[in-house]
Amino acid sequence: MYGSLRASEFVGVLAILVAGFALPFMLPEYFLYTGNMLMTYAVLAIGLDLLIGWSGQFAFAHIAFFGIGIYGTAILESRLGVPYLLSALASALIAGGAGLLIGFPAARLKTVYLALATYAFAECAQWVFRTWDPVTGGSDGLRFNPPVIFGYETGTDGAAFPVVAIILALVVTATLYLAKSKLGRHMCAIRDSEHVASASGIDVRGIKVATFAISAVFASIAGSAYTLFQSFINADVLGASQLVTVLTMVVIGGSSSIAGVLLGVVVVGFLPEILRAMPHSLLVWQEFIYGAILVAAIVFMPQGLWGLFRQRIAARPRRHDRSARESPAVRPVPETSP
Amino acid sequence: MSKRASKRRFTACAVTTAIVALTATASMTPARAEDPGITDNEILIGMFGPLSGPLIAYGIDPVQAAKMLYEEANKKGGIHGRKIRLIVEDDKCSPNDIVSVVKKFVTIDKVFMLHGGSCTAAVSAAADYINREKIPYAMLNAAGDNAVFPPTRYVFGSFQGTQRAYAAAFATFGAQFLKAKRAAVIVHDDEYGKANAAMARATFEKFGVEVVIIERIPPNISDLTAPMLKIREAKPDVILSGAYPAPAVLIAQKYAEFGMTAIPLLQAAQGIPTPSVFAKNVANPEALENFYYTWAFNDIGDAAVRTKYIDLFKSYNNGREPGPFMMSGIPSAVAVLAALDAAGRDLTREGFVNAMEKLNLKFDAMPGPLEFGPKRRDGARTMVIIKYDGKTQKVMPGTYTWDGKEAN
């Protein structure tokens, strides 16, 4: 371990758990549904951030692993009667295995070639979900029953909310540990310079493959969480637009930071709910607004909202510290606090 | 009888009477007090459709058309003294968005019923929740095969025909009117295409027509060369297409390019949202020499019907000319108004659902009835066939009705 986690770093995890158990008693189902979706997106986005933000791999197969998590859990649990937790575990293993499989060839690729190869994998996976009728229901979609976990039946948003919160809390905790681990540091080293990392004795290819697998497992866990409060899946949900949504969350919030990703999820996730209340004559501008926000985020906040916030905070004491102001900018190591 | 026994009997009688009276009172109390979204002078309906994004054309005019009919009903005093109030939201035709909108309507706005949805997959995603919460729901203009087969109590849809109805109409037309013996079918590899292909095959075979090839293409296909060459090789004497607008244009172009114009090309309605735009995009008059499409409305053949609804639409939309999908917003609103009327002043959700279930409604805009039943949730099954040459639209003789028999 490279540094231990402070107790204060678990405040966010604790807040997620408290909210998970308290909010179902306070909010109507609509808000709980939105919360469930946001927490699912958070798990998905944290997984994508491991690849893009932490290890600098522009890979776009993430939604395919999300699909494996949804279909895997739904089919095993609902059709074959496998307990939910085992179904989720099996789906995560399948997704992790698939992540390893594409990780090996993908680790040799960079930049646009990596993006295209992984995007092609995602398209293939969507085609399989859409056409493998006997298993996935094909284009008709797949209807599934609410999971039962040790006698606790989910299915309503209120019942699913604490379970999804626990899943998010576990994923955030795992990522906090990962950030402090040797593996996490190696990921960052590869992101910053593969040559330097390699010269330092880091197994670049091995770390990349491991990152692919971990990221795929996170996406699959998000898929399993999705089955807790939804009852229907159609392959249309697992297309490029979903990937763009998750990518936007990571970019706008701030990559290589758990807090940034969570902030991005909340901002981008709530945006459609807010824009939906716009006057109808303005609704057609939604896509334009999304695009404008994304461009503005890239131009004015290259490290996202969280990066901007941290810059502002960091700038304050430096006003009184001339020497610090004159020191060259150093890219910060990943932020670990949630 | 002792005084004590008499007193006991009196007490027993009094308790029994009280229980009976309470039960009777409870059963007579209008259940509407328990159903949200109804007051003495208002019925609240949550309406949704794609009002932004790439599928906006399927939703914007149908939503406006339905709204105008509700407004018209309000102008006439409402339904049994209650005005209809609408809350309209955008669902983008996305399953996640539609579930979100539906849950907002039910738990925040507390609507009486739901009316909306232009895309089958999205509607299907919300169906479980709607049935669980027992909210009456009328689809706006989604074909909705997956959402109405198998039927569920609270979901009513397909007010302009399912893919089953389109395919059955075309196959019947091909076999009986065009006297086809060998049919080719080209559909998408999605739920629309699946339902369309299965019903086309079953209907063609019923009439002794051999289905020589079924081509399944993705909705985002950009080159139809290979599928159309395969169809030409199969030597059909009629081609049935269930494609969406962009692939439908490509199909027509290749059909003309490969010299297949002697074979009638039958295109399902979803591929030709605006006939004049379709003809312009195909940009080859030869492609439309032998071209037909399905239509679920009377507006093309009956100028009075067309004028009536277009003028009404323009009066509510600052003179804006509607797109052809406007008509698809009419039937569901007409059906909802009829069922609200039939359910009476003591309106409840269950009463409304019962009224919808008994609906057998004929009106000027449609060639056949809108009909539901205890085991039927798809409303329209009757189509007309339009011959279109790029300039004029001609309604072919007769109407074509799906008999409701499922393809095996």
C-alpha cells in the first residue's frame, strides 16, 4: 500500500450509506428512481474513469460490459433461479474475463486505434444482445423479475435504493483502496508516460490488461445494480448514446477523481430532468445545450468541475506565497477522497 | 324471554345493522376519492412523447393533435362537467427517460391516467410499473406490438395498427389484389421487423404465396446493395418492406437502380413519414412507378376529413402546417375521450379501464373501428393501401383487416 486511507476519506462513503437507508422514507418514487439511476451511472462512470482518467486508455467498450452485467444477472436470476448475489458475481466474472480477453490485444493499441477497436467490440456486443433471441430476448427485449436477496424483495425504487447505495459505497471504497495501492500508482504512471513507466520497471502491458478487467467488472456491477429497480432491458439502451452520456459525466465532473466523477454524474444526470421542464418550444435545443456544456467544459475546465473547484481552493493560500506561485505546475496525483 | 336476553339480542342487532350500514356506505362512496388526478371539475392526464432528439417527428405533431382534441372537448364543457388538464413532458423515445417521466407523473404530479409514447421499446420499459401501480395508460402512436402482446390490463395501444396489422394488410393486398405468387420481405433486425416478418410470412402462406426471401437489415444500414441484389436473385413478384425512413429511401433507390421496378414495392407506413419528402430523397421517379404504402387513416382518400383535422391543427398551432404523423395522434385521444365519457361522472381508474375495454368506436378519421376487449389491447387492425407515384396519392380499393390470428 502506498499510504493508508484516513478516516475522513470515508465520510463520503458513510454519507452514501446514510442517504441510502434514510431517503426511501423521505422521497417519492420518482426521486428514488432518479437516485437509483444516478448511483448506477456513478458505478459505471467510476469504472470508465479507471480506464480513461487513471490509466489514460481511450477505450470505449464499457457499455458492452454494462450489458453483460444486466443480461447476465437478469438471465441467471430470473430464468435460472440463481440467487441474485451469485448471478451478479458470475456476471462480473464473465465481464472481467471478457475485459481480459479484449485487454490483451487492446493493450498493444493506442489513441484512435484503441478507441476504434474497443468501440467495435461494443457494437458487436450490442449486436449479440439484439440478435441472440433465445437467450437475450433479441430485439423484443428481456423482461425480468425483481431480485430477492436473502428474502428481501427489491423491484420498487424504495426497496432497491439501499441496496444500490451499498453497491455504490462498496465500489467507492474499493476505488479508494485502489488509488492508494501499487496498482493505482502504476496506472497513473502509465497515463503520464508509458516510456517512463516502462523504464521504471512497470509491467505496462500487464497493468493495462488488469485495468481493462477491473473496469469491466465495475461496469458489470453497475449492470447488476440496474436489474434491482428496472424490469425490462432492450439492447437499444446499450448503444453509443449511453457511452457518450457516461463519458460526458467523467469529463464534466473531472477525470481521475472519485469526487469529480460523482459530481459529473449528479450534474449530467440531473440535467435531463431539469431540461425536461423547459418550455416545449425550447426542448429541441437540449442537444445543443448538452454539446455547448461539453465543449465549454473541455475548453474552460480541462480537469472538470472538480478540478476547477480544487484550483480555486488551492489558489487562495498561494496569494500570500510568492515562491509557490512561481513554481512550475505539477499535475496532481489522483484525488482519492469521495 | 328474559330482560337480559332481549338486551343482548338488541345489541347484536344494532351491531349487525351498524356493520351492514358501514359496509353499504363504504361501497357507495365514490372510489374517486381514492384515485388521484380527479376533482369535481378536473381530470389530470400525464402526456408524453419524443419532443426532442432524432425521433422528434414521431412525437411533436401527434402530441399537438391529441392536445387540440382535449382542448376542443374542454371548449364543449369537458367530460361530465370536468375539464381535462394536461401535463406534457419529453420522453426522447428513451426507455430510461420514459420510466422517469411516468414515475414523475404518478408520484409527483399524481395524474389520473397516462397518455403518450411513440416508440415501442420505450413504452415496453414502463409497462410493468404501470400495471403494478394500476394506472390506466393509452399509448399515443407507438405501434407497440411488444407492449400489447400479450395484453395486460392497464395498457391500451396500437391506435394506428401494430406491425402485425401492417404486414397482414400488405400480404393480403399482395396476394389478393396484385395476385403475387412469390414474395420477398425486407425488415429491420428489431422488434418491429420481427413482428412484421412473422406476420407477413404467415399471411402470404395462408394465401398460398411463397415467401422466397426474408432480408433482415439493421436500422442504421447505409448501403442496401447486397440485400437488394439478393432479393433480385430470389425473383419475387412482390416486395414488402418494413424499413424506417432512411433505409426505405435506400431500398427504393436500389430497387430502381437494379431494374426491379416491374415488381410492386410495398412500404409500411413508418418508412414514409412525409411522402413528398420521401419522393424527393429517392430522387428517381422510376422507383415510384409501382410503389404502395399502408395507411391507417381516411385523410388521404377523404378531402373533408383531411381538411377538418388540418384546419383544426392549424388553428391551434399559429397556422403551422402539420406533418403527416399528426393524424397518428388523433385516434388515441378520441378513444380516451370516448372512454372517459362512457365511464360516467363517477369516474375511477378501474371504471375507465373497463370503459376502454368495452370500446368499439367508429369515427371519420379511420377506415376501421378502434376496438378493445378483455383479451385485446391493440386498437386498430384495419388499413388502407395508398399508391404513390411521387406526385399523387391514390387510395386502392377496399380495406384490409388483420383477423387477430397470431403467426406461429
